[in-house]
Amino acid sequence: MRYIISLLIALVLSGKVYCWGFYAHEKINGYAIYLLPPEMLVLYKPSTAYLKTHATDPDKRRYILKAEGPRHFIDLDKYGRYPFSELPRNWQAAINKFGEDSLIQHGILPWRIQQVLAMLTGAFRDKNKASILKLSADLGHYIGDAHVPLHTSSNHNGQKTNQHGIHGFWESRVPELLADQEWDFFLEKARYISQPAETTWKFILESALAVDSVLLMEAELSKSFAADEKFAFEWRKQALIRQYSSSFSKEYNRLLRGMVERRMRQSVQAVADFWYTAWVNAGQPKLKGMAGEMWTDSSQNELDSLSFYWRSQPVKGKSCD
Ligand SMILES: [Zn+2]
């Protein structure tokens, strides 16, 4: 029995937790589709499986591409205190002030969103179906990451406050436990965003403002839970693993007053808004007739190789473990 338990613990410790978790990223891209206008739905709806499956490609890419790591976070606390006005919001101005190497070291998530938005707009202009879908999936991922408070802090996994594991707890464990059962994702139709950079900084700063509560509530709650109540062996996807117990997770969610649900809902809305904005800025090209066969040999090959590297390689750069 002791052998089995140590084996299970070893398996859990070697397991990796990803940004928003695979579960939530897939949900976010999937729900965003339903907020799109019919002119876009004709392409996006038949591509639901693609957009969900590929929602986590950017995380997998970190295993093969060094440049990918810094695109998922920004350590805003490296730039003073909220609202971090030391840091220019404009990429070129930020480079002039801090240098590109330093910016990359502390994460470039807000600028990456602008870059992919521009690429998606270009793909719509070119009516390039494969690129539209790939970049939509990617953009959904980065926007999702930007809504996770710990993606804006250098204490990204509670390593500085002895709260190791809190990253995956907030963004994977809590949504997996509650999203399907208790949360709703009825949202507004996709809206046109006239100033995407400002909007991006707005949700990045909202995330930064929430970091203290994310950490504090976990620390407070831990005082009233014994270790064997805080963690428990529970079933997760047909495997028995040691994780934050259901009771601890639910109580944490209650203390946060719906923060995880709210950030996930806002992610869904923002993903739809940004997809829609790219399409409008490209001149609302007709997408009808583009759906066709979604899975080409090359998209299958790309997915296969990403999945291979994801399983077999250590992450390049900072991970969300
Ligand atoms: Zn990520």
C-alpha cells in the first residue's frame, strides 16, 4: 500500500499543470464560438473541435520553441506597484526604456495578444482558412492566460510565499470541479473593440489587481484545514491522484466570491470580441463556403508532433507547473 501511495505521489509530482489548464482553455474557445455572428459561425461552428483541440497548442509549443515561453505571462511586479505606470504600454516605448531582452525575461503576454490579433486580421484579409483557425485558437489561448491573475506575477506558483501548487489550483482544479456543474457561460454577443491594446491592458491590470486575494485567501483558508483535509486522494480523469480536496477547493471558491468563474466568463467574452474585431477590421470577408474539410494532413502532422514534444520534452523557459 505504501509503495502504491509513493508511486501515486511521484506520478502527481511529475505531472504538469498548464496555463488555465487544458480543460478551461478548451472550454473558453468552445464557448466563445457561440457569441459570434452567423457570418462567422458558418466557419467557426463546424470548426469547434479544431478550436478546442488547438486551444492548448501555444502551451505545447513551449517545449519546442524557446521564444514561446515568455508569451504566456508578464511579471508586472517587476515594474513597481499597481498600476505599474513605469512600464510603457507601447512595445517600442517599452523596448526603448527597458531593452528587449529584459522585457522578454519578464514576459510579453500583452504585446503577444496584439501581434496575434494583427496576424489573424491579415489571415481574414487573405481568406486563409487554415491560418484563420490556427490564429483564432492561439489568440483564444493568450487572451485566456491574460485573465489569470498569477500570469501577471513573478510569484506565479506561490513559490515566494510557500504556496507551491496554487497556480494549477486556481486555474485547473477549481474550474474542473465547478465549471460544468455550477457556472454559466451565457454572455453578450461579440462586440467590436475599437482599442484592442487598451482593452488588453485593462484585463491584464484586472488580473494583477486580483493577485493578492488569490494568494491571501489560500493562505487564510489553509490555517483552518489540516493537511489531510486540504489535500485528498480523489479521482481525476480515471486516475486516483492527490490534489486539493473538493471541500478545500469549494471553500476557496466561496471566499474568492466567484472570481474564477468571473475571470473565465470574461475570457470567453474577450476571445469572441477579439475574433470578431479581427474579422471586422479585415473588412468582414465572406466565410461561407470556407468550412469544408477541417483536417488536412499537415494540420494532423503538426498536432502529432506538438503532442509528441509535449509528452517527451522538458519545458523551455518558465512553466506553469
Ligand atoms: Zn499559456
